[in-house]
Amino acid sequence: MEERCTICNCLLHRTAGKYARPTPEGSSHATKHHYVAERFFGRSSNRKSTKHSGISEICPWGHERETAVFCYECHEKLLHNPGNYA
């Protein structure tokens, strides 16, 4: 099955040991993430027992808890650091 990035539509792969490498394979490695970071709602998937005060009770975009598959580049640059690329 061919997998493509939800944002840029590039062809994705899941080659072991290639994630985030400074190569075309590293840039196009598949990674599943939430559309809106769980930390915005006070949740953390890697600290499940910890609850923080979030910045919002509900998702203003209507995508709370929804996930998709992205390439490494779109995930890092557009989801984690969107202000740097506006």
C-alpha cells in the first residue's frame, strides 16, 4: 500500500534507521501525529498520569484527538513550528 503525507502528498516510507536523517529518505519518513497537539488540552501521551492545565477546554478547529500520517518535514516544520515558516 502506498502511503502519502497528509500535508504535502509526498510518498512516505518506514525504513528502519532512516527517521529524521538529513537525506530524502529521512525527510519523507512516515510519522503519525495529532492534528492539534494533546498538550494544548493538558494531556501528554508520554506522561499519561500527569495532567496539566491546557490552553483550551475544547478544540476551536474541531480536530481534537484526530490523527494523520505526515512526512518528517511537514510534521516538524508545519505542525511543531508553524510560526517559523509563515
